[in-house]
Amino acid sequence: MTELDYVLLTIYLLCITYVLYQIVNSFNDEFTIRLEQADLTQQLEVLSLQDIVNVSFKFDTHYEFHTLKELAISINNKSEDYPIYIDWDYCSITDLDGRSRRVARLPPGNTLDLFQNQVFSVIAPGKTLKEKIASEDMLARKGDEGLLVPEKTIVDLTEPNKKAPDAQKKRYKNFMDSKVELQFALYLAMRLAGPNTSPTGDRTRIICILTLTKLDWTAGLPWNPRKK
């Protein structure tokens, strides 16, 4: 081989390496999300609610960074005699920095004003409430009918810009390297009615801690299903 051949071969291998890097990088944005069930169970036991209420979420097996734009929550009233009221205006979702944001319930065809008070939900004894929720700062109006839709993700997993605090840059790098998991929380406010409560029920709050785990880039390959 001539010297030119070696140069061309080197350039070719560098091009192949770069293309492979870009392919891997394009799939390197997958994560899972889970509810910290043990923590929630402990809270319910401390509040003596373990036989009254159950909270769960429906998640896909994994998500791309830009796809988690709502949470599907189920709240089960396990009591036999008394309703549970969910006060959406008293609920909040934190971001990765712990900033609290107002919860927005997402009923079908929602055209309400963002600043309007939200109607509470009633869960009859033995019934389950299923809702999709987001944070208020994620929503924007779309289309001629002005429907409210989530435009942003529940948590921001984009790479911080150069002016971002060093702590955010370090958190992002450690998450991308699978060295740390990230957490945010849903503060769920509810009123419990019963023989020893006020007529409208006594308000209490439970905290649902949600954990994000970065997946290996292979999770993004087309043959890995996303649904449960």
C-alpha cells in the first residue's frame, strides 16, 4: 500500500467511527420511571390510610427524553362507606431542582383558562379515579379550538447550556453516565370524609416520589418495545 492508501484508509476508518458514534448517540436518550412504592406505603401506614386509599401510575417500559409529557395516575378508594375528594388546586409537581409547580388535570377537550380554579374530583367508595396530569407550566393552547396540550416534558432532561450552574451540568453528566438516578415528586392533596371529619372532609397530603433511571443506548433500538 502506498502512503496515500494509508491516508485514505485512516480517513475512512475515522468516518466509520464518527458515523457509529452518531448512531449510538441518537439512541442514547432512553430512561425508565418508577414510583417509590415502599416510601408511599410507609406514608400511608403512618397516616393510617393503608386500608382507605391506593395510588398507582401507568408507565411505558421506557421513554425518550422528550416524550414524557403527562402522568397517568390511578387513585383507588378502598373504603366501603365514604368518598375521597382530590383537590387538584392543592396538588403540585416538583422539577429536578425541587421547584414546586401547580398540577393541571387533563380532561379530554380541555379548553379552560390556565388561571381558572380546577374542580375537585370525587371518588366513590370502592371506585377508582383514573386521570392524566401535567404541570401548569407545561401547557399551551393548540388549534382553532384552543385546546390545552402539554408542550414540554414533566422534567427537563435536555443538556444544560454553557451558562447553567455547574451543579446542573454535573447532574446531567452523571445521569448520562448512569452514575445517578434522578427524582421528582407529586404532592397529592385529598380530603377524606368519615364519621369523625368535617362535612367536607379533612385534607391530607401524600408524596409520590418518582425515580428516573438512565438506560443503555441499546434500549432505544427499534426491536425493544416501549409499552407494558
